[in-house]
Amino acid sequence: RMVTGDNVNTARSIALKCGIISPNDSFLVLEGKEFNRRIRSKPDGEVEQALLDKVWPHLRVLARSSPQDKYVLVKGIIASKNNPTREVVAVTGDGTNDGPALKKADVGFAMGIQGTDVAKEASDIILVDDNFNSIVKAVMWGRNVYDSISKFLQFQLTVNVVAVFCAFIGACIVKESPLRAVQMLWVNLIMDTLASLALATEVPTEELLTRKPYGRTRALISRQMMKNIIGHAVYQLAVMLFILFAGPSVFDMDDGRPVDNVFKPSEHFTMIFNVFVLMTLFNEIN
């Protein structure tokens, strides 16, 4: 939607060139005076949300409008009850009068070159090159950051779940944790650091723009992520517990059981640690 102080003919012409409206569209192109008349039951009355909800879905261009009209429109869309979920509103502006609307919006974009200090302070993102194409890049990078955080959380939770359960089961049954404290410290320092660098530095692709946006109330750890975490954890635990209990007989090696209550390094526990590290590495690549 475009909200401007220009006259309706100029606003319509610009909207056509920008692709906001098409010649055969049935969307509304209103002036500020007509807009205020439609959203109020009385000329000097309060804005009625029910009336505004009938106007804004069909409104594409609002000409001859004041900064207050822009703020009312943004506030009304956010408070709309037309859809089960709340609308997410983004606003662009460069003037001092755009400050209230930029502040009210979920995401405010201010111009970095022509924008005033008031607009920049009220906004969330500043377009340093005053190019609207940068908004598309911001959306693409934002979704990429979200995906990177999700991947890293999935990787971290899988590693921690496997390590905790393996150490707990080993301590309860074998009377000794298969994973020593120094080994876990090595995993945290090396594997987690490299994993964060690998998963958090992926370059975004344009395919991210074709995906529907996530809902405002969507959990960071989705149901699919939980399935992946549980699936990988169960698989890795099954392999490690098999080696823990059946490894000495299958691979004909010392089981590392204590002699005179003294635990010595063994091939058995070394194999468990190496298998754990390799499965973690393959999980990261996956």
C-alpha cells in the first residue's frame, strides 16, 4: 500500500508504475478526506475498527493524506480482526512526520540518506542506500539467520541429549561414564565452535523468498526439528550403547572395567568417544 500527500492522480500514476495497482484492479484509491469519512460514523467521531476493517483490505493507495492518516491506517491494520492471526505490518518513511507510524509498525524502514534523525530513531531498519530493493535483501537475510539459528539449536540439542544419556546410562550400569570430562570439554570447545561457524555463515538464497513467513507465535523449535532431534539422538544412542555393552565381545577388546577401583584408559571407551565424535560430525554435515 502507498500512503502519500500527493494528489490522487499523481499517486495513482506512481502506483501503476510501481506495480502497486493494475489498470483492471478493483482496489480502492482514496483521498485522506474520503478515507476518514469511511472509517468514522460521525464526521468528528472516533475511528471505528469495524468500519476500518471494511476499508483497508481493499485499499491500495491513500492520497492527500496526513501523517495522522498513516498512523491510523497502520494502527488499524495491526488491530484488525479480519483474520484469525494478527497482521504483520511494515512501514517505510523518511520524514519527521513518519515517526509515529514507523514506531507503531512491527518493522519500520527509514531512509539512510534522505531520512531525518527522527525517522531513523523510530525505525527498526535503516536503508543506507535509500533503495527499496534492500528490503528484499533484509527479508532474505532475516530468514537465513532464523534458519541458521534453528539448525544450530537442532545440532546442539542432539549432541547434548546423546552425551547426557550415554554418560548417565554408563554411570548407572557400568559404574563409569564412557565420556570423560576432558573429552566433553574437547567436544564443546572444538565441535561446537566449528559447528556455529559452519551453520551460522551460510549464504542466503532466493529460494527463501518463495517460502511462506513464519507465524508470530511459531515456536523456535518446531515439530519437525523435534522429530529430527529425537531421531538422530535415538540412532546415535543405539550405536553407542551397542558398543558400550557389546563392543568388548564383538571387537575382542578390553572392556575397561576398573581394577582395584582404578579406571585406566581403554580401547573400548576410546572407540565410544571416536564414534560419538564421528556421528556428531556427520550429523553436522547432514
